[in-house]
Amino acid sequence: MIAVIMKAVWRILGFTIPLPIGVILAALAWLHFDKASTIRQAVNERVTEMVAGAEIAALEAKLEAEQKIAAARGAAAAEANRRLVVEVNARTNLANRLAAIQTENEILNDDLADLLSRPVAGDCAVDPDLLNRLRGR
């Protein structure tokens, strides 16, 4: 029955377009039977394995790159923290030195005011009070 139908279809199609239909039917038949062959199945499986392997390799490379980026960010954060600690220490030391200098400046200003409060005699003679103050230094 099928053979009769196929023969009738072949005569109709073969009469109108002989070569292209024959080539198309032959290609379709070859594809149909080729899909079922064990060699074709093995090739398809190998291609699938190769694609999966390539995808795994790409994902591993991506993961490695992301880990390197994360490590670099961690190192940059550690360096930023170290610099912050150094800056805080420097500011503290500077504030301490400034306070010590201001205290010393106040002491020197008091000494200067004390010296200016007791002027030297007009004849530029050294009185005993000034002599004692100078010896105390």
C-alpha cells in the first residue's frame, strides 16, 4: 500500500521537478538512516562531551579569575587599612608634639615676660637680682 502511494507521488513529483525532488528525497532518506547509525550516535556523544568539557573549562577559568579579583580587592583593602592606621598614628604623634611645643612656648613666654617685667638699670649695670636669675639658668 505504502509502496503504491510512494510510486504515485514519485511519478507526479518526478514529472514536474525531476532532479531537485529526487535529490531532496535522497538527502532526507540519508539523514533519516544516518541518525540511527551507531557511528553518528558516537559522534554526537563525543561532540556533546567536548562541548561540556569546554564549558567546564570556561567556568573554571572564570572562577579562577574571580578569585584573583577577590584576592586583589582583599589586598587593596588591607593596604587601605594599613595606610589608615599609619595616618591615625601620624596624626596622634603630631598632636602630641604640637601640645608639647605649645607648652614649651608658654613656659618661654612666661620667662620672657618675667625678664621684661624687671628691666635693666639705665646705666646698664647688672644688679644682684638679674645676676642671680642668670646664674639660675
